[in-house]
Amino acid sequence: MEQSFQKTLRHLKRIRDRFPDFLEKGGPLVTLMIVEEKGRLQRIPEVGKSNERAVEYRNAGNGLYAEGKYERALECYNKSLAFAEPDTDQLGMAYANRSAVQLKQGEYEFALYSIELAKKHNYPEELMPKLLERESECKQQIVRGNSKGTVPCPRMGINVDTNPKIPFLARGIAMSHDAKFGRGLVAEREFKPGDIICDEKCELCDVDYNLIYRNCNQCGGDFANILIPCPKCPFFMYCSEECLELSWKLYHRFECAVATKLYVVSQISKMVHARMFFYGLTQFEDNLQAMMDYCVPEVTTVANPLAQDFNNLNRLNVFKAYHNTKPYLDPELEIVNMFGACVYYVLLLTNPALSSLVNTEPFKWFFFTSLLKYHRMSISLVSVSITGDEDHVVGFLSPVNSICNHSCDPNAVGILHSGRYKIALIRPVRKGEPIFCYYSPPWWDPERSPVPTLHFPCECVVCDRGPAGKAWRLLKKRPFPAAAVKNVRMMQDMVCGETTSNANKLNMLQQFIRRFSELHPNKIVGQWLDWYSYYLTISVYAENLVLLRAKVQEMRAEH
């Protein structure tokens, strides 16, 4: 199977490499015809559920388990789950094997959750004593106090007053707009380092094909310990029934019948732009004409996603705010945009669920141009979380996340994890000051290249070659007070010490930055900003894992 997929991929890459010539000679319509006629997308056979494949992956997981390679074994058991045919004992067997890995890892709450799922999914009666013995051991370990924890410390949720209409955003944060940065976030009051001003759930995601058996395909979170499979296809998994149902409602009903084709094509072109189209179509209740009537006329007003009441989420308004964003046009990426739009257009229309709706020439042209527009928009709207040593990527899209701008001299760190986007301030922010996160290495990072690796020209003060940038670089040369160096070294030893808790490290870092913020951008201050960003990030990661244990413990108690 993989060999035939790779053959198709190589063929598509050859077409992509010749795309500049096709586009120059014939324009969008010709390139679309070439992909349709020569792309071989229709030849990719759909792979369905298969107990035979489920057994293969489970056996592979058993081999890795025996070698002590528990994370890889966990992924194999999730693959086994994804391929297992509905209502068969293969589901129960895969859940049970997953629980064995989790027991070895000391993740007793996750193991008990997987055991419960095994019982509910036809786990063989003759093997039940072994499963019950494992269940008993997990419970005993928790009673003995050997749990890795279900109460987080430090807490990393919003720690300031919230906006009454946007409960996941701090009161006093609004949208700004100017010619230099476009839309952005601005402070309407003063904030301190350590203030967490946003804790937003992902609305749309795009999971790297290497991560489909580790991450939820709705919220994007790395929830390998609790994933459940799509009941119809073997390439999409979810962290909960809620995410599974929401994904089906928003877009997976258009993906499921062509899941294998999407799995192949996503290896060379991401699918978030297609999901944005389906997201909109769903809000228009599958009325393509109504969607066209809204989307085709040009909108001149600046879309403000913060203008609505999120206590009663109106996804139609969310979509309109996304759609009305003006895409950044990068000539160097236009070939990528056009190729992605062509490939997904051809691929998705092989699904009768969509082709029955996109059934006239005007509808087809609207579908294609929408894919192209949303591909362009995704470059500036979508944030990414890089996972693992091989830089696999999960793309996130949410209302606040979509308008938080980049600077190489940030005053905040954006943290994408477990299907949520958090913004934590790392420097004092005055009233009227914009909020900037960073999407490439900031000025204090020793590995930062002279030109930021971004898909847009950076307009920040660090990259500025005019008077503002010159003034900033002069500030950077100011000396650090000699009298304070000794105290700094002592605090540094404590921050780097293994016996200091993360909560205490954050507190010390916060105090240092408050005390010496006037010396920004001094090199020593930059080093502490680097540490502060790091410990904020790993503290969010740690809290999310603890909260996940608490969540599955609560879910088990409810049943």
C-alpha cells in the first residue's frame, strides 16, 4: 500500500515542479486541467477498516513493547484501533494493549481509561482475568500515592479579569489596525509579566500526516493516550466523542469517503484551507448559493473577530471574520498556493457528498477560487506547533490566535498545546501598547538568522533599518549595572538548579524581569526572557498533562 502511495506522491511532485511553466503558459484553468487529467488522484484506492491490518499493527506494537519502546508501541496500538473493524474484538484488544503500555509508563489514570474502553468494545471474555488484574494494579498504585498527579502546580490558566463577552480573553485586550502591521492585539490597560491574557480553544486544525495516530484531528492536541478512532475510516482519530462529532459536523463528512487520498496528498500540501471552506459551508447549512452570495462580493471593512459574544458562539460570524481577512500575497508562494488549490479541488470532488453540491460551473469555480484564497490566507492566519525531532507540524486556527502579530522583540509568548492557544506576557505592557508574540527566533536567540524565517517581510523594530531600529540597537548596548551582577548570578544558579520547582523558577524570573525591565533590550535581560519563555511553555505543557489525567479520572467516575 505504502509503495503505491509513494509512487503517486513522486508523480504529483513532478507535476508540482513543472507548475511555474504550466501557470505561465495557461493560467489557473490549464493548471487545474493538468492536475485533473494527469494527477492520478482518482487512481488512489480508498483503504477501509481491516482486522487483518489491525492485527499487524498490534503485533508490531507488541514487538516494540517487548523492546521497551513504549511511545512507538502506543502509536502502533492506536493504528490498530484505527484499522479495527467496528463492533469486533480487535478494538477491545488494541485498547487493552494500550493500557499495558500506560501501566509501564506509570500513567495509571490513562491505563484505567483504556481498560474501560476495552471492556466496552468486545474484549475477549477468556482474556478478561488478565485485564482485571491490570486494572487492580493501576488502582492500587493510585491508592499508594504513585500517580503522576491530577492537580497542577503552577496553574497556567488566565490569571487576570476576563472579558465578559470573551471568557477566554483578558479584559482590556482589543483589536487594533494600522498600515504597518494590519490587524493585531492591543492593551487597553497595563499588564504585568506573568499575566496570562488568553486561553483559547482551537477552532480549526491541520494535523501532519505523521501525527494522525497521536493527535486529535479536531482540536489538534497531542492526546495519544486517549484517542478513539473515526468509526468509518482508518486515518482520523479524536480525543473524545465531542471532538469526533464536531469534526463530522464541520468538515469530516466531506473528508471521510476520500480519507486515503487526503492522507496521501497531505504529505505535500496541507488541508486547512479545504477545512476552512467546509467550515463555512456548514455555517450556511450546505447552501452553496447563499455562501456564494456572501463570499463573492468584496468586503472593504476590516474584520474584527473580537466583536462578537463568545458566550453564545456563532460560528457563522467566526467564518465571516476569517473569510474577510485580506490574504498576504507572497509571489514566491503562489505556485504552492495554486498547486494546493488544484490538488484539493480535484481530489475532494471525487466524493459524491461534495460533488452533489458543487454541481454547476459557477459553483465549481467558486469552490476552486475559495480554496485558493484560503490557501493564501492560511499563511498569515494559521499558527503552527512543531512536534518531535523531525519537525512535524500541527496547524491551529482560532479567532484571537489569528490576529496576534509577530515581532522579533516580543512582549509575549504564544503557547499552542493540547488543542488550546495561550498568550503569556513576558514583559510589562503599557496601555496602548501592541501585544507581540514571536513566530521565528527572537532577538535573544543565539541561533537567530539575520533575516527571520517567515512567510512575510518582518516590520518589527529589530528588523527596522530606519531611525526606530537604530534607536533600539543603541538601547541594546547599555551596560548592565555592575552592582546587580552578583545577585543575578545567584538567582541564575537557583533558576538552573534541579531542586527548584517550576513554580518558584517562574516567580524568580518574573521578579527579575519586573526589576530590570527598564534595561530592555540588554543582553542579560534577553537571556532571562529566554528562560522565562521556556519555563512558561513547559509549565503549560505539564499542566495540560495533569489536567488530562484529571479529566479521564472524572470521566471514569461519571460512568
